Amino acid sequence: MIVAVTGSSGLLGSALVASLVADGHEVIRLVRREPRPGEPALRWDPPSGAITPAGPAIADAVVHLAGENVAGVRWTAAKKQRIRESRVGSTRRLIGTLTRLAKPPAVLVCASGINYYGSRADEILDEDSARGSGFLAEVCRDWEAATAPAIARGIRVVNLRIGVVLSPAGGALAKLLTPFRLGLGGVIGDGAQWMSWIALDDLIGALRHALATDALRGPTNAVAPTPVTNAEFTRTLGRVLGRPTLLPAPAFALRLALGEMGDELLLSSQRVTPARLQSSGYTFHHPTLEGALRSVLGRPPLDQKSVGPRSS
């Protein structure tokens, strides 16, 4: 299979490219610069949607992962516009290019997020649940709607609603490791908010499953089957690292420091299930949080924790 990938230098994109190449697939990176001589890449210009050099076809499949990082700084009007434009606008123009090809790709897997559901307390959410409220919920709605012309062109589209990705190389877990290792970790707010997470290798597995499974299409939750509250996540990470977790981050302080971003990224509650992934046959490698954390952090599995060296 020939697969074109946007966002190929990011945490998820680089892992996906490595996985595909290792299994013998041909990967074409869609990059924003001029490709180097011999590099398997095409230049992609998000403001126009153009892909050069142009041709009758690009790839058998396209995975669209590019987008402005939603975390890191307080959301200003300019930051929110960049978040929206990098997802909704760039997707709309990319699909405009793909649908004009003489031979469009057979499948498009487009990133989205579980932020689609907004903050929903203890409600159990699947792909048929209604959209929630908030800035990111609206962005995810419009992001997914931007893929409609691809569906009309006959392209199979999977909108992968991604949860909190567990990897020490980037994302939320990478930011938590230093304070937790220093014994400075603790619950966020009251700790009752639900966190729907997925190990990085399961996310790569879900992406590849979406590429290969003809019956899978539309919104698909990319989360493990066992969401946890923030309090449980905090206790589990502390236990895996062997560190105390006694220093909470009060909700009022987060709202004061981070404003709207703090509410939507740290204090919102999303108890999401991977109904369509599981019903379409995907089996998780890391279905439980402690097992996932031990794997990604290189800690011994639970059944090996008490096993020490044998005496002769």
C-alpha cells in the first residue's frame, strides 16, 4: 500500500511512518518545505491545498494528522484562530485537492478528537453520542464536516477521535513525568473528571486498522476501553513511578493561569468508549492503564514486579 501522511514529523506521524515502513509499505510524506533530493515526499501547501509535483494520483490512502498544538500557551484569539485554521481550513483545502485527482485515494483517515463530546461528567460516550459544547467541540465538528466532499467523491473516510495519548516522547504524559518523578504530582481539580486515554502503539494500531478495514468509516473513537478518573490516573502513575502524589492543582488556580484552555484540556470530563474500533475487530494491546503505563515507561509488568533474582 502507498500511504501519504501529513504531520509526519509529529509524535503520532513519525511513529506511524516507522510502523508502515517496517512492514514494507511505501510512505509519502506531505511536507511544507521543498523535499530533499531522493526524499519520498511531496510538497504540501496548507494555505492553498496544493500538492506538488501534481499528478493523476498521490497514494492509495491518505492519513491527515497535521494541526496546531492546542496546549502550551494560554488561548488568545490569534491562537484559537490558528487551531481552527490548521484543522478545518487545511482539511477542507487538502480534500479539495484530493477530490480533483483523476485517481483519488481509496481511503482517508483524518484525525479528530474526543473534545468533540465537550465536558460530560460521568456520561458514557460512544460515537453516536451528541456533540458537546465548547471551543474544541465546535472545532472538531467543523473538522469532521470538512471531510464530507471526500465521502461524496467515493473516498472511504474515517474520522479518528483521539484521546489522551500515552508516550514519554511527547504529549500530556511527557509533561507530567518530571513533576511526578520529583514527587510533585497530584490530582487536577477535584480529580473526578474522566480521562479517556490510549497507548501510542495502540493508537498506531488503530490507525492501521482504520486503513485496512473496509467496513470502518465515519467517527471512530481512538481510546482504550477502560477510561479512568483523573484521581485514578494520578494514583496509578505515582504507583508505577514509585513516587507520592500529594500535591493537587486546584481548579481555581488552573483557571486563573490558563483560562479557557485549562477548563477544556485539564478539567473537562470525557468518559469515552471505543465501540466502533472493537466492533470492527480491533484488539487492544494495552487495555488497562497500569499495564499501558508500565509498557510505555519501560517498567516491569505487574506479574513480574515481585520477581527477584534467584539465589543459588
